[in-house]
Amino acid sequence: MSGKVHEVFEAKSPQEMAARYDEWAGSYEDDLGDHGGPKEAADSVLRYVPKTGRILDAGCGTGLVGQLLSERGFVHVEGFDMSKGMLEHAAAKKCYAELHLGVLGEPLAFPTGSFDGIVSVGVFVRAHAPSRSFHELARITKPGGHIVFTLRPEFYLATDFKETIAELSAKGVWRVLETSEPFDGRYTEFPGINLQVWVCEVLARTEN
Ligand SMILES: C[S@@+](CC[C@H](N)C(=O)[O-])C[C@H]1O[C@@H](n2cnc3c(N)ncnc32)[C@H](O)[C@@H]1O
């Protein structure tokens, strides 16, 4: 392991995080190995989002999720990430219709109701995208569309993700359809880390 995984958790700003992922991009896939989140999340997308739908892979990294969605027959997946270096590797996979550079947690440059599905794997973790990202992700998802993301169970409980997810449910922005059983993240360097896949359906807007 290159130690890059530890460095990204210590980033103090989005700029620093992006720079650290830029440096890590070349060895990211070798370092993390065949980790569990991408496949489980892609299978959840398959259950809820039509293959012809417009999908955003938010925090696409080097494109592992886009590749799995492409293998499952999805025809229009766009990638979004804050790291140019990671996006270059995603582009090389040729599985994304478009790639976008941007920061989750800030206003997103997509019109309201743009996507049928959004998937985010390994992005809502310590020092990465904040829970407020969900407000914008819900805005750019069509009513009836789905947001699929991974979270560590203990991170969900110990941070404001729990409150934010509940707040969006209480406000009728989305409803939680599914929280998977915890499964092994299969991180070579970090055995015993569990993940869950969440699936939320975005509801018709009652306010703007
Ligand atoms: C652990 S990697 C996961 C990449 C990919 N989804 C996967 O499963 O392999 C996290 C990715 O999220 C991106 N990221 C972290 N925080 C972000 C933010 N606030 N906005 C956009 N991208 C972010 C990083 O640049 C990195 O590519």
C-alpha cells in the first residue's frame, strides 16, 4: 500500500483532497484491490434504475463503478469527481458519456431533475464529501429517480449523516427504500471494515 489512502483521510480542504487523489490515481486500483462497494452498489442500481436512464456516478474516481454499470448494460453514465487525475483514469475506461470536474458539498452545475439515478461509492467517508451534498444530489435527481450510496454503519451513526438522511426523509425530499445488510468492504489493508448500500427514492417536489 502506497500510504496514499491514509493521506486522503487527513486532507484539510477540498483542494488538498483533490491534489492527494491526483497523486494517488495511478496506483489507486492496485492499492485497494477488488473492494466490495462498487459491485454491491452497481447491483443495487440495476434493481432500481432503467438501463436507458441518465446516471451520474458522483465521486467516480478511476471509473470502477462506471465500468460495472457498463457491463450491466447501462448506456448513459456520466462521471463526476473533484480530482482531475482520477477523472483521467476514468476517461481511459471509455465507459462514461461525459465527465465533470466539481465538488460535492458545493452547488452543482446541473439543472434540477437531470438524472434518473445517482450512485456514489466510497465518497461519503471521513474528510470526503459532506452530508450536505445530499441536498444538491436530490435536487438534480428526477422525482421517482434513485440515489444509491455506500456508508460505513458506524460512520453513519457517529456523524451528521444520520441527521441529514432523516431530515431529507422528514421533509419529503426522498424516502429510504433500502439499507443493505452490512457486508465486508474487502479492503486488503483494512480487514473487517463493513459497508452498507443505501437506496433512496427522490420524491415529487412540494417546494423549491
Ligand atoms: C475512495 S474514492 C472512490 C472512487 C470510486 N467511486 C470507487 O468506488 O472506486 C473517492 C473519490 O471521491 C472523490 N471525492 C472525494 N470528495 C469529493 C467531493 N467533495 N466532491 C467530489 N469528489 C470527491 C475523490 O476524488 C475520489 O475520486
